[in-house]
Amino acid sequence: MNTQLLARSVSAALVAAAITAPAAGAQQQLGSPDAMDRNAQPSPSQDMRGADARGVPTDAPDVRVVRITQPAPTPASADGALDWADTLVGAGGALGLTLLAIGGTLVLVRRRHPQIPA
């Protein structure tokens, strides 16, 4: 089978699956019919507040008092200096990913064009 035909077929299947998957998931009804009927009926509201709070309006704002005893600590590199340890870790990771990509490319190229011994 031609590799381009295989790649196109796989791409078309993936696109079709990506389009139809959300629609199929939306049509599912999870739960028994009895549970869906019970959840559809409105439940009577019940006032769970105590006897002394039943006359208080429920739209009163919540008030919270927060006391800060110490100032917030400043970040370690507040002076704008470059943290060389973090820089080296990032550069090492980028170099590793680059070498991995180059190695994978070389493996694929050698598989595509095998060398004939002379």
C-alpha cells in the first residue's frame, strides 16, 4: 500500500472521529429512567436555618476581617538579576530535545534509504 494513501486514510479517519465524538457523547443519557424522573421533579425548599436566624434577610453581605501581621516576603530575584541555574536547566532541556529530534530524523532517513554495501 502506498504510504501517502495510508497517511491520507489515517488523517481522514482521525478527522471523522474528532467530529463525531462530541456528538455521540452528547446523546448519551447516563442513569436509569427512575433516577432521571426523580431529579427532574423540583424538591420542596426547606429552611435549614436556626429559629433565631429565620427572620434575617438572606441577601446580607458576608463580612470577613483579615489581619496581616507581617509584610509579604519579597521574591529572591527582586533586583532583576538572571538566575543562572534556571537558565542552564532550560538550555540543557532544549539541547536534549533538539538532539532527540535530530536523532529521530536520522533514523527515519536511514530507514527510507538503506545503504547498500559496496
